[in-house]
Amino acid sequence: MLNRLIDNHFKLTEHNTSVKTEVIAGITTFLTMAYIIFVNPSILSQTGMDSGAVFVATCLAAAFGCLIMGLWANYPIAQAPGMGLNAFFTYGVVMGMGYSWEAALGAVFFSGFIFFLLSVFKVREWIIHSIPLSLRLGIAAGIGLFLAMIALQNAGIVVANDATFVALGDLSEPAAIYALLGFFAITAMAYLKVTGAVMIGILAISVLGMLLGHNEYGGLMSMPPSIAPTFLALDLAGALDVAMLSVIFAFLFVDLFDTSGTLVGVAQRGGLLDKDGKLPRLNRAMMSDSSASMAGALLGTSTTTSYIESAAGIASGGRTGLTAVVVAILFLVSLFFAPLAGSIPAYATAGALLYVAVLMAGSLAHANWEDPTDAAPVLIAALAMPLTFSIAEGIALGFISYAAIKTLSGRFRDLNPAVIVLAVLFVLKFLFLD
């Protein structure tokens, strides 16, 4: 009876899969993305947020996102707080722009709400097609370089310098050595296709640090910490500050394109596209993602988004939402491993951040380097993010440079209304709001 209900809801037979296959796929996906349980509290707690509460919010937001994606959209796509967006939240919005983490959560909520409306009214296709591919590539690569800068800084590999702004740190320090060892190990395991390479690398470096006396073991399991310090703590009024509009846009923009690219890319690998090459129930998938972002903001974490690591589960045979439901269950089980998450030092997650940066920076390979009017904005957007320590500023400079270069090159017709409007708005922001 239960098997029949599961089969009917998820259409297992129709997708030529089984409960066993979906469970294995869910476990595989979870292992490849479980590192976020350790990394997200490590990053967001630097804003002053309670680390234990962020840990719980991370697990619950991921579980909620996976459940709604699995039960409603019926896709084997897992969700969790996104890498890059959590770094922008901490280092860009709170530590860089000086906003409170409560206001930053408000911005995350509004970006998710706008994303939801765009999905309901089917405006997202127009937006996606309006933004040039070169800018999308530059932004993705820029987020990767931004993560790399954060990883190198957290490990003490890159330090401040009065004369040159940045310089090489002391590589003989334990933190730098551990971070590099973690990065080397994760990269090698990823090449060898070891499932859960990132999580294994984080745990291995943490254990090594404990054995050598550079890290303390806080325990393995306990009841989940209280989520009270971050639950419903978002400041919606503070997020409506005029200067925060670019922040809301940055959260929205990155999540929109990250989700779209992940959904289509993962679905293509799993043969889930229809005969016209389109993704059925795309609106449901988009609304699942945006709903998870709003829920995450209410719980106390940065933007929740679809994970490209879902491809690992699809490679293991996952074809339906049952895979995502299994991932959700595993995130709920993870709630009881808070002491372990609290034992993970910054140098252990630095290697993981650097590896994720490598993956994201790979989008530069797809840029059209033969056309300088495309290549220049790509490089501007990519370099501006780590050098200004802000994803929002990188996006703004990318749009401005794209519009200016195309216009001065006599290729004004390459610009569409959306790019022109956004470029003008960003210019006005720099002139009057900064």
C-alpha cells in the first residue's frame, strides 16, 4: 500500500526508477552538499549571529526547501543556503556596508518574495533572456573569486599590507598549512570522483587539527541548539533603506540565475527535459526555491537556493522528488550533530571554500574572449567582486561597463531595455547614494 502511494505520487514507474534507487541517490546528494552544515554557521556567525541558531536554521531551511521541491515540484533537486550568497551576506552587507544582520535577513526575505512573484507571473524568462550571457558568466566567476579571497584571508594565506593592500601571509602558520592541505585533498578526491569529497576533507582536517592539538573536540551529538536568537529576527523595515535596494537586487539576481542554471543543467543530465528541451513544472521548481529563501530568512539564514551537487544524486539514478525528500530527512537528522559542527575550525572550511571557488570560476572558460566588448565586462565583473569585497558592486560595474563599451563601440543595438535601465540605475546609485 505504502509503496503504491509513493509510486503514484512521485511517478517512480513512469521515470523508470525505484524507492531503493531514489534513497541511494538522496544519500549521495546529501553527502556531496552536507559541508554547508559546517560552513554556513562558520561564515554567518561572524556577523554576530548565534552559531548554534544558524546551524539549526541551516538544517531546517535546507530540509524545507528539499521537501517542497520533492513533494510539490517532484524534482531530485536539493536546496540549502547557497555558497557565495552567505559570504556576500556576511562580508559585503553586514561587515562591508555596516547593516545589521537582521536587516540583511530582511533583504533576503524581500529578494525571495520578489523571486516568488516573478515565478508566479512568469516574468523570469524575460529577465533571464534579457541579461547577456557574458555578464552571467562574469558574475558567476566573480562570486568564485570572491569566495577564494575569503578562503585565503580566513586561512591567513593572504593578509593586509599598507603598501600593496594585500600580501602573502606566513605559510608556516598551522591555519595556512591545514587550509592548503584540505584544499589539496578535496581537489584530489573530487578528481578521483570520491563521493562527499568536500565533507570528507573538512572532517579530516578538523580531526588532524584535534590530534595535533590545534583544535578542540566539542562532542558528536546532542539535542539541537535553540533557534530563538535568529528565529523571526529579520528587520523588514531596515531592509527597505534606499541603499539596500542594490543588495536586494544582488540577492535576487544571483539566486535567479543560479537556480535557473542549476535546474536546467541538472535536468539535462538526468534526461528530465521534454521533447522541446524545456523543463516541465519549471514554475513549481522556481516557486519552491523562492519559498525556501523566504522560509530561510524567517528561520535565520542567508538565501536558500538549488544545489548543483544534485547532479551527483542524478548520476546515481535519482529521477524524482523522492530523492530530494531523502535529502530533507538527512538534514533533519543532522540537527543532532551540532557539537560536531561547532568543532569545525575556520581553517578546515577554508580549503572547502577555495575548492568551491575553483568550480565557480570555471565559467570564465565559456566567455567569448575573441570579442573585447564581451570579454572586458566579464573581467570587470569578475575582478570587481573580490577587489571591492562585494557581489553587488561587481554586478553594478559589470552592467555599467557592458552598456558603456557596447555603446562606444557602435553596437548600441546589442543592448536591450533591461540592460540600459539597470546600467543607468547603477550609475545613479554610485553618483548619489554612495
